[in-house]
Amino acid sequence: MLHINLNRNQEESLAEQIYHELKESIFSGELKADEKLPSTRGLSEFLSVSRNVVMEAYEQLWAEGYLYAKEGSGTYVSDGICFERKETASPDKETQSDNLLFPSKRVNFRTGVPDLNTIPIKRWGQIYKTVTETLEGRSLDYQNSFGMHALRKQLSIYLKRVRGVSSRPENIMIVNGAAQAFSLLSRMVGKDEAVLVENPISQGIVYTLRNNGVIIKTIPVDENGIVTAALPEKPPKLIFTTPSHQFPTGVVLSIKRRIELIEYARKHNCLIVEDDYDSEFRYEGNPIQSLQNLDPERVIYVGTFSKILSPALRMGYLVLPECLVAEMQNEKYVADIHSPVLEQLTLAKFIEAGYLTQHIRKMKGIYLKRRNHLEACLKEKFGEDVSVTGTRSGMHLVAAFKSIVFDAELRKALNEKQIFVTTLGDYFLNDNVNSGQAKKAGDQALVLGYGNTDLKAIEEGIAGIAQVVRAAKGNIGN
């Protein structure tokens, strides 16, 4: 008779235990091809279980092809199933894992992360509950690839009011964050075509474009944004820019250069991708008007709620020229058909009720206080050895140091103190001699995010940076 161990105290049913024991015996060769198994009645009596339990196990093994039956003869092991399986880690063993994409630090000056502790999550939950309780059944079917009309309508109104964006619900596409927007746009680029990106630039965009096989060319940035005099003779398919708050330098593209950029795109029949990632948080005057406002048929406008609300929401949008609507609808359908419906409907009501505007107003006050405190801490610890730029909007600034290079030794020391920083040099693409020099010079400047770093952490972090610098380079500043 077969050797089968049953444990009546574990969660797995007796039928499942018998199934697994027999399956493993077949895999190992202990039960050989065409070997006859005990009858269901005989095995149930031997194991002291109900015959129905054994029948359930046998039926599952029959269904999966491990066994076959001969009428009037019995049940036999199928041929060709002796097999050495590769084992994986046991699900019963607990493993320590961190779900965060970026490792946590004691003090984290990461850029592009909003304050995760002040998100109106309870308000969001209340709206979400209402949405689910009042949802019509047809809303649970597959939807338009562009997204729910209710959200696109609210976005069209909101963007016109706060950013001057010219749009209709019909040319707004809801996507799973800006990353998906860039991925979809990269599919427009042919094998022999290239895109033009600012240098320095967000490494997230570069990562997405490169992994979609896109050829990347760079154009330098100065205190007035993209250097339009350096636009190439051979036009790119797309020009990626952050005109209202260049990342990471924080400069604003001047109106003269905006017009020059539009005129270049018109002349060469290429498109501009305006990444408007955090322009709502402007501390001096009103937000800078969008580049898209100058020519809606030449500019693709990309926005995200990752910087306003939360990266976990995974919600962004594209405002498309009419010439791209059909093509991009198809690309979105191929990618994932459409973005999650319940989150879209919740966000639509969140915007319509004015909660988004309230949240932005509240966060501007919080971020302004953090920006001022960060500047004050830098001046206190480094005095005239530091100059600060890119402070008029957003959730980060650039601190340039006269006599400090944040080389591998200094970065290691900061890491050991659990302080996360990036340098301006980290965001340069080294594709020519000039950009290589700019990258090297950029290692004298830190790009310090304060969106998710409170006042105490800012103070502690800058003090830690000063301590590390003094230990490595000698006493500076105060």
C-alpha cells in the first residue's frame, strides 16, 4: 500500500494532501508508469478517511493527466511523467523584503516625492466608497482607452484654469503615470529616428526611452532653459522639455525661446513633449503658463498626479494634438486597454469638489516653509561657500558649493550616515565632451528634494552633510 502522511491539523484539506502526495510520488518515479493504484474504497479504508476524499484527489489527478482509468480494471499512472522539478523558496518561510522601489534612509533628499503624510487619504477613501456604492454596472465593463469621460472633463476644466492648456475631453488620455505616457510616445519614434532631450534631465525619462529602443540626442540648458541656438539641423521626431520648471536645474524657459522652439517644430514638422511635472507649486506669482498654450497642435502636454498627490496612485494624462488621437488610442489599447476605472471616477469627483485645489494650496504653504528652512540651514552651515538656485517653484532646489566636490568618497560617507543625496552631475548624459565637463562640474552641486522631508529631517540632513564635508575636506563656512 502507498505511503501517505496525512496531517489533520493543517489548513490544507485531506483531499489536497492526498493529491500532493500522489503527485510527488509520480514525479519522483516512486509510482511508475502504468502502475495500478489502490481503489478509492481500499485507499480510503487504509487512510481512515471518507471515500469521497480519495475520489476528489483522484479526480483532480485524472483531470491534470497524472492518472488514467481502464474500464473494469482500475486506475493507473500515466506514462512520461517522471520528472525532476526545480524547487523554489518555500512560501512558508518568511522573508524580509522592502516593497519600496527606492531604499529608505534616515534623511532622504529625494526629488519628485510629495509629502506622503499629508495626502487627504480619508477624504479620498470617502469618495471612493461613494463611487463603489453608486457605480452603474456598465462602468465595470471594458472602457474607452482614453479613460473615463468624467475625469477627462474635469481635467479639461482644471488645466484651462490653472495652466492655460487648450483641450477638450476628447483629446485627453488617462495613463498610468507619466512613465506610461513616455513609453507610449516612444512608440511613435521610428528605428532611424531620434528624440531630443534636455541635458541635464530626469533619469526616469531616459530609462523609459532607452528601454523602448529610442535613440537619444541631447541639447544643453542654461539660465533661460533649452539653448534654442543649439537645435540640430536634422530634426528629431520629438523634443522633450520641462519649460515651466526645468528638471533638475529649476530654470524657466523664456518666452523668446518658447517661440523659437515652436517655430523650429513647425518648420521641421516635429512635436514637442511638455513634461509639466510639478508646476502647480510656484511660490512667486501665479504658475507659469504652459508651452502648449502657444500651439496645441505642435505640443503634447504630459501631466501627473504622482507629484501632487501620491506616486502610488499611478495616474497621469496626455493632452494630445488632434493628429495623434487615433494613433495613441490604439497604442494605449495595446498596452493595457485602459487605466483603472474606480480610481479615475474617484479622482474626477475629488477634482470637481475642489479638494485638489485645496490640497495644492495647503501644500504650497508647507513646501514654501521647507524651502525657506532648507536655504537657511545651508547658509548657516556653509555660509558663502554655497549658492542656491531653482527655488521659485517645485519641491527641490540646487545647492552649488564653491570648493566641494561630492566624489565617491564623500558619497560613501553620506551613505554611511544614512543621508541620501544626488548631485547635479547625476542627471547629465555624457554624450559629448561638453556634457562630460558639465557632468563633472555638476558634482559640486547637490539637488535637494524637500517634498517628503520635514523641517527636522532637513536640519538633521544639512548638519550631517556639513559634518561629513568637514571631516573630509577641513573646516569651511561657519
